[in-house]
Amino acid sequence: MGCNLRCLWCSNPELIDGTAQILYHGERCVRCGACAALSRGTIRAGSGGCEIDRKRCVNLAECAAACSYEAYETIGRSVSSPDLAQALLGDKVFFDRSGGGVTFSGGEPALQAEFVAETAALLRSAGTRVALDTAGAVVWEALETAAAKADIILYDLKTFDEKPHLACTGISNERILENAERLAGGGRKLCVRLILAPGYNDGGDLTKRLRFVKSLGRAVVQTDILPLHRLGAGKYRALGIPDPLEGVPECPADAAAAAAGEAERMGLKVTIGG
């Protein structure tokens, strides 16, 4: 999908670039040396696993394909809207039974707005519900297109104040707040999702985000408090890139409960974890 934010707490770093990524899982590696033999000296197999010089390795896909032990995993591929819809509808019996459907997430799905809209239209025509999970950091026309066939929009608000938003995501949140207001004003159904990362966006910033959610009125059907977790840490290792929050603890349960309590006192319907 790709993403135009660089959130410190991103749990899907393999989706940021928007191209296929190759992960290396050292726990599966048997040190056979097959990948290293093809790597032209850019992969070294040692007792602790393979060391991959990703900047110099120009044939990593070929090296990964030589592994017989699934130590390498390729994430991402090109697919057409009809093919994706057909594959997703293979699980329609489960959607119908559970009352669920398909969520377009990422990364940022609105960066591929036309593709999302086309696929969502095919799913809706087959009777499958659709949700769009977005950070809203795109031009309005792209967001409007991506959301056109969505039954509900899961809208992420990282911070309220611009300075911490810049520090935590690398971009301004002015457009994000404006787009939230436009969606709500247009009668779209919103589930607003608030990540809670103590030391980054709790305290006063959380209160401001909750007040903003409240200002969106009846368009907001649910508010999700998402406690910071570290489930994506292994992906950074598998990609061979630094983890921005390495060593930072997860959000304590009592902090999440306190945030949920604050939301409830404002009259918001709230969950912890979504």
C-alpha cells in the first residue's frame, strides 16, 4: 500500500515503502549457505544466522528464493481489483456468519484511492460490507474516492497538537483534522481510533483529541483507545532496519483504562483495543 506517515510506533514497517519487501527470519535459518552462495559477497552465513548487506545486495530476491527453509518471506505483490475481490469473496461465508466484512488498511490505502474504490464496489455488489482504515493525510479528493463505497471509516488520530504530530509521524496533522471534519459533516459513519503512547501523546494531548472527537458529533459511532504495543518489533529485525521505539515499554493497562474513562465521561462510546 505505501504510507506517507513515519509513525514512531508503526507496527507494519514492511508496508511503508509501497514495494515488495523481503523479511529474513533468523529463527528459521539452518545456516546452509545457499543464499550466501548467490549473493556476491553481500550475505554472510555465520553461527548466529545470516548477515545481509541490504544496501549492496542487488539480487536479494534471487537469494531468498534459494532458501528451502522459509527463512525469507516476501511481503507485497501486484494484483488487479477483480482478482483481489474474487480472492476476498472466497471468505464470504465467514463474513456473512460473523457480520463482518473487508477492511482496507495499510499503510495508507487512500494513496491507492481508485484501486480501493474499484475493489470496494465489487465487494459491495456481492453483499460484503467494507471498512476503510485511514490516517486521513491525503488530499480530500483521494480520501473521498477511497471512502466512497465504505460502510464505515476507521479514522486514526495520532495527536492533536501539530508539534508532537510532526515529531511522532514526520508530517503536519492540519489536513488530517480538516478531513475528519469534512467526513463527519458529510454524514459519513466514523470509528475514531486513538493510539495511546505514554510520553508521546497522552495527558493533555489525549484530552484535546477526545474533545475533537466529541465535536464531530453523531458521525462518530465509536472511539477506540489503542494502547501502544510492541508486536511489530520482530518485523524491524526481519527487515534489517532500526526500531524507532526499541526499549520503549508497552502502554500500561491502567493508562488505557484511564483514557477510556475520560472518553466515557465525555459521553463517547469507547472500547480499548478496538
